[in-house]
Amino acid sequence: MDKSANIEWHRSKVTKEDRRHLNHHNSFVVWFTGLSGSGKSTISVEVEKELHNMGVRTYRLDGDNIRHGLNKDLGFSPENRKENIRRIGEISKLMVEAGLVTLCAFISPYREDRDEIRKLLNAGEFIEVFVDASIGTCELRDPKGLYKKVRDGEIKGFTGIDSPYEAPVAPEITLDTDIQSIEESVQTIVSYLKTKGYLQYE
């Protein structure tokens, strides 16, 4: 498809800072990455609920939900996975501009893809949360029955089994969900946001 050269960015008279001031809090991305079954979606749901109860304006983007609509044309090849995350990064950037705290729960197996999203945003606007759990723990949970299908040979190219997962090198937050409860994980994240001043804007 040919790209038009006759496009330009139209600026608004309402800025990201204006929206943050109206909301009384900063806008940023909390990016949950980890294996299937590690607890990303579950924890992100509870973090969003906690922040909402605190009066924080949020929106949550989840891997399965996005593939029902925006990215339903993408499969699970390395190229499609890369494009999946690229699109989410662009959406996340727009949501940060809109003044929202954006919670993203995606396996996002490739370190380079996550780093590219960080580069899209300003310093401090991307908080990487590594939801760390062993394959054994994830298989025991297996909320979607995916690991069983992998072991039965019904699914190929599954992250952590026969497709790579590149763990973060220096995430802002690491959760060890082999031993941490959902409640403890939520409090770890919320405490980090409070301590670092993310939940206020003057």
C-alpha cells in the first residue's frame, strides 16, 4: 500500500499537561509482561480497580481483548507478534496524551519490541512490570488450558515452550508470582506509583 506524503500532525489547543492538570494525576503506561498464566491480566484488573477507587482515570488494554478487534487480522508468527505490540504501543501513546493511566497486559515476548514502546514515550512514562513465574507454576494454573494443548501437540510456537520469551533486563518492577499473592502484587505496584509521585500532578 502506498503511503500518502500529504499528511501532517494537527495539534490540539488542549495539551497533555492540561489533561493531567484536570485529572490531578500524571499519565503513563504500566506494561505487564510475562508468560501465559503468570498473572498479568489478573493483576492488571485489580490494579485498575484499586486506582479507579482512588480517583485515577485509567484504561486497561489486554492481549486477548485487542485480538478480538483492532488486531484480529494478526496471527502469532514472530512478525505478527511484533506488529501486534507495535500497534499497542501507538495506542498507549495516544492514551498517555489523553491523560490516562494505561495498563497493558501482554506477553510481549521480545525485549526489542518493549524497548521500542519505551522510546515512543517520554522519560518516566513507561513502567515495565515483569510478572515472573516459572513454567511449572504457569502450567499448574493454565487458566485457558493452553499448556495442555501445547503438551498434546495441538498448539505450536507457544511462548516459553517452543517459542522464546526474553525477560526484561531492568524492569521498574518485578513481581514473583510464584510466591506473591495477587493482593501483594497489587500493593507493590500501587506503592511504587505513590512513592515515585506518579499519582499526583500539580
